[in-house]
Amino acid sequence: MTDTSNTTTVGHVALHYGKPEDGPLTAKLFKLMGFVTREETAYPDGTVFHYFLVDPHAINAGDGILFLVPRKNVPRALYDAIRKTFRANQQDEDEVVNDSRAAARENPELGVHVGFLKSSLEELEGIVQRVQHVVA
């Protein structure tokens, strides 16, 4: 028997978007997935901090939260430097990049990711249909 009085849940996950135009598109996808906007805060540079509840029917006790946050200059500069150093997406791309991509193809669980469980296959199919309708 499970004692639910001391349950641990995931409080939040923060996902970062790189280009300013990716924020609204990703937020739209999350809304199509059924996540509910709790808050949107615009920054002076025009980017937006999005706060979603992944399950609008659950008791929100500080868990089930998804943040969609713009990647700011310092981390963006670091990732740009990494891409430049390893010549990512160039003809002479460093072998370490090729190896990393090959490993990810063999094992999709290799990279950082988040999974969301839906209550039924029909619910998931509905999400896919909504997304297909929007992009068609």
C-alpha cells in the first residue's frame, strides 16, 4: 500500500527558447496540448515568460508547472560559441557533433527531454489532430 501523505511530484520544468519568434509558436503548441496559461510576463526586449499549468483540473499546490522562458544573452552567447567552435551544421563539422547526433538517433532517450502522460490514446490523437489542423 502506498502512503500518499508524503508524495513527491515534479514542481516545474523550465524550457528555454532561443529566437524571440520561437516563444509564441511554442506557447501556441503548449496551448494546443491542453496546457493552461497561468501567467504571461513580457520583458522589455519583447520576449515573454510563459507560465503554464500542465493539468488545469489538478489541485495546483506548486507542481505540474511548465515555464517557457527566453534564453538570454549570456547562455545564448555560450551556445553560439559552442556551435562555432565545433562548426555545427557546417561541411567540416567536428566529429564530436556527428558522434553525438548518431548516438541520439540510436537512443532518443539520450538527450534532455520531458514526457507528458495523457489519460488515453484518444486524447493524444485529439492533440495531434489540433496541431495538424493549425499547421495545414
